[in-house]
Amino acid sequence: MSNRPRDLDRDREQGRERNRDRDQGRDRDQGRGRDQGRGTEDTVPPLTRIIREALDRLRAFDRRRPRVWDAAVTGFWTVAAVLDYTSGGWRNTAHDNVTAPESLVLLMSLGFSLPLLWRRTHPLAVVLLMTPISLVNVWTGAVVQASLLQLIPVFQIVLRSSFRTVGAAALLFVVPVLSGGVRIPSTWGQEVVSYVWGLVFVVLLGIAVRTRREYTEALVERAHRLERERDQQARLAAAAERTRIAREMHDIIGHNLSVITGLADGGAYAARKNPERAGQALEAIGTTSRQALSELRRLLGVLRDDHPDAERAPQPTLDELAPLIERVRRAGLPVHLELNGEPTPRSLTPGRQLTVYRVIQEALTNTLKHATGPTSATVALTYSHTHLDARITDTGTGTGTGTGTGSGTGAGRTAETREAPLATQGIMGMRERAALYDGSLEAGPLPDDTGWQVQLRLPLEESHP
């Protein structure tokens, strides 16, 4: 007994050393990442960094308040158009035979600038609204400079819409200009060509910006995909390593327990004839059990779940069966519990009780999930000297063509519709639990499709070795 406290202290000290090494490694990795980030920032020229930060802040503000930015842009160009009218600057580009009154020139200037408020939300509608104004502008010979503001919604169309929509917007922009050139042939060299070249420049600029943006988004998506794949590979590698460790734990603990069992049998035999040998056997049992406990703690420390939401409650036993059935009843499924026989002392280990509990829980849950229409369920537990039989049935009747996807407390479904969702998840999990203790599980419809049943047969652990 004197060695046990020292072994426990040694295990605690080893655990603290492992945690300390892990924390130091994480700190080194974080420091290295910060150093690499600072190195990358130091290589960027100061002016470029300032411009990039300013653009990032501007984009962030635009994402938070897009209407503010739209109103600012619209207000700026509206003021410019009004100043062009009030200062008489539009007369420098107007033809000698202009027939438009000044009030119409003001309305056209406002018609080209105010719709920019919707240039990003409805760019094609803005172009459609400006087209008749542009036609009046060139037809009267006023040719206000605000007409070039049509290129702004065209640029937005190039950024976001299909090339067919871009072609339609370009046609709406060009047609009034060409009609003005037909009416006033002298404007071909000065106005038509300049307007067409402006359109070509805006379209090419929009294509370049759009290509760059899509390329950047593709790079970001690829980086995110690689990050997800890296995390998945890390999880797969951790799962594979945990599986290997679990096999090692099975071998180590199984070997030590076999040794302990042999020593216990030998000690029990020697106690009747040679108490000294029995004491040696007990000492060997203590040493072996401490080694097994140390190995078990070390391996479980690797296999532990550090997730903050991990379930910490004790595993349920058959004593929790009555509260489980009561919860199912409150959910709307009447359940009747039948107990036949009495379990012998120590006949059910905690693992076997957990298996029976989970099988009953899964069967009742599937009845709730995949049943439609009124029904009830029965849970029957039968104890014998060697086995425990659990039979879970419900009283649903098949419909022949039901989908079995409804939620309720009934059974209106066929065997096929219930077997499909149940076999892939529930039945396979229940069979794995039963096989862990050399048990068997069968699930299927009752005769004449009068319901559904799950039958578990689990061998009981003998009371004495």
C-alpha cells in the first residue's frame, strides 16, 4: 500500500509535464505565426500598406452602410451636373442649332444624375431610365456632359451581370448616340466616336475588375477548402492514432487483467495451505494492477474528449429505464413496461446495462420519429439464469404505400419504409452494441404487418468466476 501514493504522484507529475510541454509547443507555434505575419507586413511598402488599409476600411464601411455610399456618390454627381448647368458649361459642348430650353437642360442633368442612387441594386433599370433622356439630349443638340454618367451603371452591369445583359446595356447606350449622329452628321467625329470609345474603355475595365475579383474569390475559396481538408486529414489521422492506441490499450489491459486473474486464483488456492505464498500473490496483484492503472490513465489521457460541450454525466443503467419510458410517454407515445423474472446479484455489468438501455432508447426513438397515426409500444424484459431478453414492439399497422416520414406517435408505415431509415443507423448501432457482449439483435415487422419489433438477447455475466 505504501507504493500507491508514490505511483499516483508520479502519474500526476507526468501529466503536468505533458500539459506543460503541449502549452509551450502551442505558444511557440503562435509566436512563429506572429513573427511570420510581421515579416510579411514588413516587406510591403508603406505607401502601398496605407492605401490598402484605407481601401479595406472603405469597403468595410460600404458593406455596413451601402446606402450612405450610394447617396454620397449620387449627391456628388448631382452637384456636378447642377453646377455644369448653372455655370453655363453645357453650352461649350452644345451645337449651334440647339433647340432645348434651359429648364429642359436642368431636367436632363438631374435625370442623368439622380438615378445613380440605384446604380448597384438595379443597374439595368437605371440604364433603361436614362435611355429616353439620352435620346432627347442628342436630338435637341444640347449634349449635356452629364450624359456620360450612363457609363457608371453600365460598369456595374459588367461587374455583376451576364454578357448578354452587358450587350443589351451597351446597345441602349449607343443607340441614342447613333441617332444623334444621323440627325447631325457633324457630330460623328467629335461625339459618337468619343462616346463609343468611352463605352469600350468602361466595358474592358469592368471585365478586368470582374476577372480579378473572381480570381481572388477563387483563391480564397481554395484556401478555405485546403484548410478544411487539412483539418479533416488531421482529424482522420487523430482517429487512426486513437484506434491504434485503443488496440494497444486492449492488449495491455487484457494481459494485465489476465495476470491478475491468475494470481487471484493462485492466491485463493495458496491461502488455504501456504499463507506466505498467498501474501506474495496479493503483493503481485497490487503491483500489476497499479501498472495497469497507470497505463490506462496514460492512454485514456490521449483518448479523452476535450470538447467543452462533451457529455460529462454518468452513463445510464437499468435504474434509469423508468424515467426514460416516462419521458417517451410525455412525448406522446404510450409505453407499457413488463418485467419477467428477477436479475441475480451481479448478473448485469454496467456495460451490459448500458447496452440494454441504449437499445430500448433507440427503438422507442425510432417509433416516435418514423411513425404516423395512433399507436402504442410495449417494452418486455425477461431475465433467465443465463440471458436477458428485451423485446420492444409497437402496434402500428402498415399502409402499403406510406412514406414513413411523418413525425408522430403512430405506425402507419410499411416494413420497407421503416427498415430503410432504421437499418442504416439505428439497427446497425444496436447490433454493434449487442455484439460487444456476444449478444444478438433482430428487428423487423410483426406478422401480418401489425407493428414492429426489436428483440435483444444478451448473455448475462455469471455471478462467480
